[in-house]
Amino acid sequence: MQNLQRTQRQPVDAGVKIQVEATAMQKLWLWTDMAKGEVSCLGFVDEVVNADTNCITALVVTDFFLVKQNCSYDETDMDPSDVARLITELEAKGIDSRKLRCWAHSHGSMSVFWSGQDETCISGLANSEWLLSLVVNKRRDAIMRLDQYHPSHMYLADVQWEVKFPLVEGLAEACMSEFKSKVQEVAFVPRNRDYGPASLRNAKERGALTMDQLEDELEWLGLDRDELEPF
């Protein structure tokens, strides 16, 4: 029988760490929620370069900029003159506008995917190096794409990325101090080092898992309960 279950996405490792700072991501989510349909913005990206190899090790989206645009349920069209205005303002402040290397937009209540219109917009934003594109929706689904334009145009349609949370000065030390003063850890050696039926059975017997939680874990692992020993 054909398996009709939706398979889980497996984003590809692009070879560099891709991050979006939390404040920038929050702005995007707010604009996504405010819009009745689609909305788009441009992102400022910092390159993190290894001092020894001179290779890029991370791409970090630090901020998003909203420009004038016409939007509908399934389209978003940024005003080229307002994009030019943004570039001029950044350069006037001594900020390199070439760092506008991310295009982010919302699909509103629709699913996240790369539409023909998205492909056209990405082509229009093409530069001589690379571009990040991010599409989200109101359900908080999101996919990131990386286009490389030199020496030829290649892209990864679904790359691994993460939200980068700012490091608050002194927070790690304060947490470590509180942890040491309040947390007592004891040695615990599991009966089975592999997370599978045996360890789940052990957890159920200890009362650490309810039957519903056990069923959820079995489903997540892709195990058939009928084929296992009775719990």
C-alpha cells in the first residue's frame, strides 16, 4: 500500500552557517501577521570570515528593511524607486548597501514554496556573488534558499538555518553560578544507550512516560507498536 504520510523536510547543509538575528526575525513575523496577504522586505547580511583561511564560515541576517510595495493575496511587488532610496540612504550613512543580500517575503496563509513569481524576483535581484531568500507564512513555516551566481548560477532551494539570539553580557556566568548552587546531578547510566524500544519501555516502567507520550515517541521513531513486546 502506498504510504500517504507527508515526509519530513530535510534541509541541506550549505557548508556555511546561516543565521537570522532574533530581532530581525521578530520584525519579519510582525509584518507577516499584519499583512492580509503577502509582504516582502530586504535583509542586511554580514559575512563571518575565517581569519586563517579567508573563507566565509557564516552568513548572518542582522536586519530587515521594509520598502514601499504593492501586495495582494498571492503577490508582492517592491517599488524599485524606493529600493533605490534605501540604498542611497544606507550609503549616505557610510553603510555598504551591497550587504543587502537577503530577500524575505511572506506567503500569507499559503504554504511555503518557491513560486514562478519568486523565481522571477530572485532573478531580478541577482548579483555577481550570492543571495539568500527566505519565505515564511502566518503558521510560522519557513524555508531558506541560497543562490550562487559565480562562476555559474546554482542554488540550494532548502538550506539549514537558525535564529541567532544575542549574547547578553554576563548571562552565561550568572546562569552557571545559579546552576551550581541549585542543581544536584546524580550519575545515571541508561540500560540501553540507543534511544529505542528498550529505553522507551524502561521510561514507561519508571512512570516517566504516559501511554499517550509513549505512542507519540513510537510514531516519531517510525516504530509499529504491534510488533514490539507488550508495554
